[in-house]
Amino acid sequence: MRPWILAETNYGYVKDHPYEVAVLPLGATEPHNLHLPYGTDSFEAYEIGSRACEAAHHRGARVVLLPTIPFGTETNLSAFPLAMNLNPSTLLAVLRDLIRSLELSGVRKLLLLNSHGGNDFKPAVRELMATTSVQLFLCDWFRGLSADVQKEIFQEPGDHAGAVETALGLAFFEHLVVRDPQNGQLAGDDGAVRSSRFEAINRGWVSISRPWHLLTKNTGSGNPHEATADQGVRLMEVLVKRLGDFLVELDQSPVDGSFPFVG
């Protein structure tokens, strides 16, 4: 039994060891080019979350990893088979119910560990924080938590099924990464994407919700072929260190009148 993972833990342990912090991994079920599995985002969320919670647990943090939610918002990929969509309003309802369960259980702090770019939880957090005593935190690990390190490790990190996700796949679920049986190369294409006809969109001045079947060939955005398992391990080490440190601090910080700011 690993007591920092709720799915493996029993009531005999939980009733005598209350948790202060919960981590909820949020993934997706969607195609990832031709070489990565549909569960890539969920596998990544679990691997990162379980390791960060383990690191924090061994430093005394009262932290628990909740089961991963394997579905996310897939409206951009709706043209591809079995991209399993939950609309943002549905996800909000799911989060509201789960947070209520945590509140009733005395868990006072929750980290949403998001692994899917199609999920936008900032509006949900703004709405939920007004209705619960549970303190809410959001981490999109592929953005702020790792953006600086991605630039150091990868020439082109990629967006979806690119080098970053492929490296994590090679390091932590390599048995699900598909290679060409003839040459041993990754089965995925080069992840090329179409430019918009509008300069403002290409420059990032204006944003759109991108229809993935028009943007990509096989859903990949970013070239996966530079990726190695070693890169995945290096990235994971940074993610676990940064998240683990945060979880320890979060566990130790009292929920007072100025939380989470300095008094």
C-alpha cells in the first residue's frame, strides 16, 4: 500500500491518518498522433502526481493523490473518433461535487493537476472558490511549471504529441509508444500544423478555438522525433521537485485570515 495514493489505501489507514492536501489529476481521452496512446494526458497526470505526492509524503506532508479524471474538453478534436468530450460546464459540475466530498472529509486544500491543454479551469476555480471552504490551486504542468525547463531540454517542445509528451511516454509508458516495425522509428508524423490565413492569429495577437482536423494531419502538433526517454526523466525530476516542494509548504501552511498570502 502506498498511503499517498487513495485508490491503494484502505479505511483502516485513512480514519487514523487524516489528509490536509489532496491532488486531483485531470487528463483526457483523445488521439495523440499515430504513436502515443489515447490516455497520454491521463498517464502523464498520474505519473507526475504520484511521484510528487510520494516525495511530499516522505517529508511528512499529509497529502493524497485522488484517482485521475480521464476525460476532458474535446470540442477541438470532435472530428476524430473516440475523442471523449466533457463540456466545461460538465467538468465544473464534477469538480463541485468532488470538492464537496473533500470538504465533508476535512481536506482543506486541493491542487488541480491538469494535463490537458483543452481544459481551462481558471474560470471554474473563480466560480468554485466562492462556494467552498476548500482552498483551491491549479497547476497546468505543461505551462508555467515546466516552460523554462522545456526550453533547456528540447529544441522544439511541441504542443500536442510533440517532443515533451513523447519523451514522457518513452520514459514512463514506453510499452504503449508505437514504432514502425520496419525501421524502429516512431510511428507518428512530424506534427506539422497549418498556419492561419490571418497574421494576427499567427502572431498570437488574436486567439481562436482551433479545429484540430483542419490544423493537423494526424492530431500531432509538434515534431516528436527528437524525443528520448532521458529527456523525459530529466523533465520529470524537475516537475517532481517543484510540485513536491509546493505540496510540503501547502501542508504546513495554516489556513488563517490572510491565507495564502503573507500576513
